[in-house]
Amino acid sequence: MSTLTLTPNIDGADDFYADLLATHDGLSNADSGALNARLVLILANHIGERKILTEALKAAALK
């Protein structure tokens, strides 16, 4: 089984962040939230491991 990676691990992270912001450009708050929800579900499906997804939910909920 895999473990959740919380250290930087994205090739071209700055470029990805710029692409993410550009994807949201011009969207209303509601449309931006819906895009985020779709993206989360697409990436969760790609990951596929329920244990990893549960770890990610817990990590994201930390304040």
C-alpha cells in the first residue's frame, strides 16, 4: 500500500499553479467551486486507493 505524499512532488509546480489559476480566471465563485469539486473527484478517481483518500481528507481538514 502507498502512503500519502505531503512533501512537494509536482513537476513544474509553479507552472501547474499558474495553469490552475488560469482555469479559474473569469469564473464566478459558484463555478470556481464546482470546478474544484470536479477536479477533486477526477484526481480521487485517479488515485483510487481509499486509504490514501482518507488520509488526504484528514490532512486537508487540519487547520
